[in-house]
Amino acid sequence: MNRDDALKQLSHIARERAFGSHVGSDRLIQAGLDALIAEVESPSLAMLAGLLRSEEPEAPALFDQVLEELGLFYHPPADPRAAKWAMAHWIAGQIADGTLDPATGTHLIWADIAYDLGYPEELQSLVSCHFNLDEWEESWGVSVEELNKEAVEAAKQFLSKRPAAEAGS
């Protein structure tokens, strides 16, 4: 893992946590270790990477400190609806760039976002992709790979319609 990969990993975990996913202390410590080995420099990084199993409860606070030091701490929008939209864009971005399995990503959008937003039209194609992937049968005459490609394309379409003001969030 190089420095850029390590920083991406830290940023990814920061967003996961900001959007409410539980990330275990072991994963936080491992990300710190990966970053340290990749020569990322932060005053608290060595402390995070060197935590012992008995010190795991300290990992979340140290991880947050490392994020602050590196300028990677992510604060989702305070408005709950805006935070859900930010999460949808983040997940769609991962589907589009291939870092998240389309079936997993479309499931997250359906289960964790679309319902809370009242199933908006903007998410309909991604929700449809979720159901196609979730309920797929061989008898349909279309491959799972083709359905995955459709989900990637739906994610790209969704992202292309994002207002420029939101693009940085």
C-alpha cells in the first residue's frame, strides 16, 4: 500500500463512521498501521498503530485525532436529509469507481437511504438495480455481470445529475 492508498483508506473509514457504520477498533488500528508503513506522517499515528488489544477502546478517539491532524475528518451535513443524500452520492461513487460491489452498494442505497428519503425519483434506478440483483435467477436470460454493469451505469447517471455545489461533499 502506498501513501495515497493509505490516505484513501483513512478517508473511507472516516466517511463510514460519519455515516453511522460501526468500524471495529481492530480495523482502525490496522488502518493506522497501514498508514504508518506507507510513511503517512501524523503526530498520533504511531500511537494508534501501536495500540495493544487491551488498549483497543482508545482506538476511536485516536483515529479521530489522526483524521484531524491529516485534515481528513469528515463532517456530514447536519440536516438529516442532506446527510442521506451525501451518503447516497458517496455510495454511488464507490459503485461507479468499482470500489464497492454493485449488489452491496445498491442494497445500502435501498435499505439505508431511499426509504428515509421517501423513495425519491433520483434513486429509483439504483433501487431497481438492487431488486434485480437481489432477486436474479438464471432463467431471466441476463447475466449477473450485465446487471452489475447496469448498476454501475445507474450510479454514474445518478452522479452526473449531482448539482455542482454538492460535488465536493
